[in-house]
Amino acid sequence: MKTKRILLSVLSAVLTLFLLAGCGESKELAEFRTSFEAFCSDVAGIDASINSIDATADDAVPSLLALLDELDVKFQELAALEVPEEFAYMEDLADEASENMTLAIENYHLAYEAEIYDASAAGIASQYYERAYKRIQYMITFMHGEVPDDENVQIHEE
């Protein structure tokens, strides 16, 4: 259920970003928006593939881990993007999202590749996974020109 909510958030963000893009913005900003839209679209595609895995299939675990590895690569690509000055504050969010996703994927591998399923590692993975997506949700909100409504977000004006 959480995955569908995340997918809907990502898809709505992509659509909104597409509609807002291009209105007299700098080349750097337009390129960043396009790259961010591509990231959201790629993540939505990976998410759809994960949700379509037949959990009873013999190759379910290797398929899941391969898709999670793809997801990790996408988050690393996001962290490597050149963030325009208008959104400089989002660079740390992208880096943190990538770091959290890498830790999530590492723990999912530990959970599923152990001789016996490691529920503790899966729980840790889930927490990192949620943290990664929380940062993406913040980025989407900022891209909409809004401030996230979250008690953990602190805005420091210069």
C-alpha cells in the first residue's frame, strides 16, 4: 500500500513538473527539471516492476534484488546531478536520499541473501527506504515552490 502511495506521489510530481517546466527559466534549471522528471519516471517504472513480481516464483528474490540495485543506481544518479543555484538547498537532500537508498538496498541484500531470511535487516532496510523517499517527497514539494509541512523541516532564511 505504501508503494502505491509513493508511486502516485511520484507520478503526480512528474506531471506537475512537466506542466510547470519552461516558463522563462534558466537553461540549468530547465535541465535540472528535465533530469528530475526523468528520475521520477524511472523510479515509477522500477516501482511498477517491483510490484509486478510474483512472490511465489523461483526467481522472485533475485528479480527483486536486481530491481532494487537499479533503484540504487537511479538515486546515485540523482545525487550526482548538477543542482542549479535556485535549488542549491536540495543538493543535500539528493545526497541524503541516495545514501539512505544505498543503505536500504545493502540491508535488503542482507535480509534476502542470508541462509534464513533476516527480518531485522529487512526492518532496517525498510526504515532507510522510507527515509530516502521522504527526501524525494521534500524535493518534489520544493520543486513546486512550496515548503514541506513537516515538523522535521527547518527553514533558515538568509
